[in-house]
Amino acid sequence: MIYTTCALDCYDGCSIVYDNDKISGDKLHPVTQGALCANVNKNIFKEPRITTPMINGKAISMDEALEYIASVVDDKTLLWRGSGNVAVMQEVTNLLMGKIDGTITKGSLCDGAGEAGIIEGRGVNLTLPLEQIAKSEVVVIWGRDVTVTNRHILPFIKDKKIIVIDPIKTKIAKSAHLHIQLAPRSDLYLAVLLARFIFMEELHDKKWLDKFASDYEEYYDFVRTFRIKALLALIDTNLDTIGDMLSLIEGKKVVFLVGAGVQKYSIGNEVLRAIDAVAVLLGLFGKEGCGVSYLGDSKLGFKNPFVTEIKKVSKVDTPFDEFDSVIIQGGNPCESMPNTNEVINRLENVKNVIYFGLYENETSRRANVVIPAKNFFEKNDVRLSYGHSYVSKINKIKECDFGISEYDFVREIFKIKSFGGLESEEYYLNYWLDQCDKMGNIFISKAYRELPYENGFGKDEDEEFVFLDDHDDDFIERKKLKRPRGYKNILDKENSFWLVNSKSNDSLNTQFEKSNRVILHPDLGFCDDEEVMVSSEFGEIRLRIKNSVDIRIDCVKITANTIGINKLTPSIISNEGHNACYGEVKVSLSKVLI
């Protein structure tokens, strides 16, 4: 029997038991409690693997492939790393880039704007422990579909009063005590409106605020600069709904579970800062059963042995064509990056596109060098988590006669190029684990706090919360799209819909199951399975209709595993946090006539 951990990109980090060639969940793990998601339990075994190194379509040996890579990587090389595997040893490739004076990327396709806002307000992004979520009385799920992205949190919120804030009527929204089906990109304005009514109804905790956020009266002045009627119109709700929410949370132990979707806009930092402010006004930080849970900083409190001085370029709007060689590790930028038509155009002008990963995809098919990787069952590693503070060992449970691990890839290139300074794999694994505390047999991050912000905010927990005091939203609705030839616009001048890009039950971003569906409200008059062209100013894709009353009539929903979805999205970078703004776009629908 061997214990290991899933390295896929999610909040949970499933703890796995391997016995007699079968895997099951570890019932003793405090988070996953014996349950495994479909991706680790099923999908990872169904997906065909890349098994043979290739150069220009010709199968070669691993030694030949590594020799070739060593001969072409230099100071004109870029490393673009995805999140197909989020364990710590993925970053060992930074050491290679440091040796060759190469370049890596900065920024995030996921959560960077929100984290920037949290740090602006709180000073540090501490993880809210699951045991505090379990002690809450009311849980506000804000832009986070926990039944899809965070299933293992469900036992911790059982029997709570649930409020869901989401443009989509998610599965959990259907059973919630209150669902606010707000307009996309209006989360900031809802948070501001809630803050204003908290002040007006004198629900704010003055005694706590005087100690930990004494500028609260200035924040009241700030939120009063927004007109209530205009805010209600932006959010598309009414005063009764606001009153219902405040009645549910007044005087209760409340936890906010906030998803990354609320901040995938240029003003994403302001959104999280405003949501935090609602919790601050109610005095919900540093108290039992209270707080705001976003994506925690998993590396907080750790010294990272893979940090080195390296040149950096944007991960959101990457200038691939400025490099002679591009190593793409554990990612699929030709599907996952915004404005993928431009991504593909730039990659086509790169002399050496080196794909290092597990599965064939839109990126591997465009690479002239392909290196098969090991999956997390086939190597040792360490798994941190952005959903909790537990740290888990990833123990190799099986041998595989193809592929190479990230550490071995770096080690072999170091050998070929006669580089020194690389420590053993065991050294790096222990480097991470030795920094942890232990609770029984379980490793835990030193950044763990039973009651985060109990003594104050900031890195030393001796500062006050800093409220948002300025708002600069210069988003302008984009010009009306030109219709592609061969298609007829069947809607009127209001043929403009917010694109909601959400996760799928059957995949993890672009990995595993694929979709070809666009989900929209049946009142728009389309038929199920009807083929339409979905267009934005950045591109267009053909999809088939799936009608659902669970979506707002001014939105279309396309899940992240839909082939071509990011031909529609812009490569806009958030004002803070250098984050991708996937939600900063509207699309039109046209019936396919040919």
C-alpha cells in the first residue's frame, strides 16, 4: 500500500491510496476524506498519452531529443509553463532557464488580479482553514461553482444557510436559501452596494473596525459616490434582494467562498478588495467560523529553491515570436491562452517549438519537438494547495517505460551542457518538506493560521485593513462586430451577449473531455443542437446549441473544455496582478446557413 496525492490543478489535492494496482481515496485525510474526483479516478486513465519523442514528425530516442534541445536552448529561449501539474518540482526548469540566461513568463491566467486586490487590502493572502468554514452558520458562494471545482468542500458546508451569487443558476444555487443572479462584471458594484446598506442599517462592527480598519468612515464616503439606482441597474437586482441577503447574514458567523471568475476583468483587483471590505465591515476576519476564502497563496511562508533572477515576459500576451526557441511545459497555450488566433500566429514564427507534456493537443500538434512527460503517478514530488494549508508527498506508485520527469529533463540537459549546481531530486523534495510543520503524520504549511488575521492584517499581522478608495473602470462596450461572410445575423441590434467561461464537470481546463456546445437561454429562440457561429472581435467558432433556463438571457456560457473558446477572448491584462481578462468580452450569435 502506497499513499500519494493528485497533482492536478484544483483546490483539493486528493489524497490517494494505491493498493494491488487500484487507487482509492484516503479516508483519513482531513480534506478529501476518501473521495476522488472523476478526473483523477477516471479521466486520467482514459486519455491517450504521448509515448515517443518526435522531431519534425519523426520518432527518435529520448537521448537524441535531449541532445537536440541542449543544442538549441540559449539566451533566446522562452519557457512557458502551464498548470497541468501544480506540484513543486515543475519549477525546477527555472534553474535551466537561469543557466542559459533564458526567459520565463510573469502573470497569471487564473487568479492574479484577485490576489493583487487581497494583498492591497489585507497585506497578505492567508488561507482560510476548512475547519473555520465548517464552523460557519452562513456560506456565501460568490462566483464559485463548488460542485464542479471544489467538491471536497461540500461536507464542510453541509446544513449551512447558503447564498449563491452567480450569473448562472448552478447546481448548488438551485438548493440555496438565496440566489442573486447578477449581471456579469457587476460583482464590484454589488459589493459596494452591500457595503453602503451595511452602513445605512448600522450593521457594521464599529468596535472591531476601530481597532483593525479605522478608516471605515472614509470608505462610507467612497461608497456613497455611487448612486443606488445606478448600482441596482448595473447589477440587475432590486432592493428586496439586497435586504434578503443582509437579513440572512446579520449577526451570523459568515464565510464567503469567492471564485476566480469574479476577477477575470481589468478591475479584478478592485472586485476582491470590495468583497473583502464587506466582510471587514461586518467584522468577519479573525473570528471563529468567519472569513473570506479565495485561492490562497500556497507558497506563502516557504523559501523556494527554484527562484532565480530570470528575464520575464507576459504570460497573458506572450511575444512568442521574439524567441528562437520556446519550451512549453505542462500547458496548452494554443487552447488555453486568450486570443489564441494571435497565439498560434506568433508560435508559427518560432524556429523551435518544444512541447513537453502528457497529451496530444492543439499545441503539441504545432510543435516541431515533442517530449513525453511522466504523470504524477510515475514520479516523486510535493503538493501544496491553494484551498487549504496541508502539504502532501507525491510518491511514485508505478514505473513507466516512456517519458521523462521535469527533474530528469533538467538534469540531463545540465549534463549535456556541462552545467553545475543542480542538487539531487531528494534534496529538493526534502527542502520543501523540511520547511513544514507536522500535525501527526500530516505536513502543514508554516503559513497556517487557525484564525487568520486574528491579531491584524499585513505580513506581521500588526496592520489595519486598507479600504478601496478609488475606482477607475474605463471599460467601453466594444464596437459592433462585422459579420463573417456566409452567415446571417438572425437577431436584432441587441445581438450582444456576455461570454461566461466556466469549468466543466468532465474536464480540467483543456484536459480530458471536450465540448462543442454553447449554452443559452431558450427565450432567444434557438433549437437544441442547432449550429451557430459565435463571434467576437477576436475570432469566431462554430458550436451547437444547448438551451438552459439556468443562464441569464444576456449571457452565453461556454465551458473551458470547448475547443476554440479562446479564439473569442481578448489578451487584455488586468490593471493589477497581470492577470488574463477572459470575461472582458461580448459575443454575437449567427445562424449557420451553409
